[in-house]
Amino acid sequence: MAAQKLARISAANSNGYAQCVSCDPNELNSWHHWKDMDGGHFIPKGSSGYWALEVENIHPQCKGCNGFGMKHGSAEVWYTLWMEDFYGKDFVQQMLRNKRKIKKLYAADYREMLAEFKEQIKFHEERLNGY
């Protein structure tokens, strides 16, 4: 999905590596090539149509954190701390309050979002020059 690709590639440094938002940030193995990461949702897609495609909800996660770690490990705690540090506690609390809201999108809205995502992805692909 374009939103998940954008989340991963936009977080990558000039060598193509991004830090997993839900790994312990002090661990060296929290850095992975953006192509080897997932675009993990802070608020899971299945529990919120409101935030499913919003860039503020999708960030790079390693495969372990996005899978097993979010349900059975400490990844959810680290992700929450990262979100509060990056966006602020008030914004994160607002996200959680709005997760049950309904957001009506039409086909034209999806086309517009996809075009914007693709434009931003192209920018980052050029920025990374093949990384």
C-alpha cells in the first residue's frame, strides 16, 4: 500500500535506513533498510477506519515489532512513547479519542490521496538514489 511505503521511505536516512519506532531506541538493531520494514499502524487498521490511511498513524516498524511485538511484546509501549515524543501527548490522546469516528471518503478522495502519496514516494526515491 502506498501509505505504508511512504511511511517507510520518508523516514529513511540518506543510506536508506530507518529506525523502528517501537524497538528500544538504545538497541543498535533497531535500524533496518526501509525496504525490509513494515509500515506499522499506531492505531490498528481493523479498529479505526478514521486513521487507517493517515500519515500520522503509520510509521516504520521492523517485522518483529509489527507482528508479534505489538500483541505480545513491549512494542506497543515503545510505539506510544515514540508517538508522544514526536507528536505530543495531546495529539496522541486526540487520536485515541477519534479512533471510533467515521470518516466518509469518496472515490475521488482516495484518488487524490493516492496521487499525493505517489508524488511524495517519487521524491524520496530520487532522494535516496536507489537505496
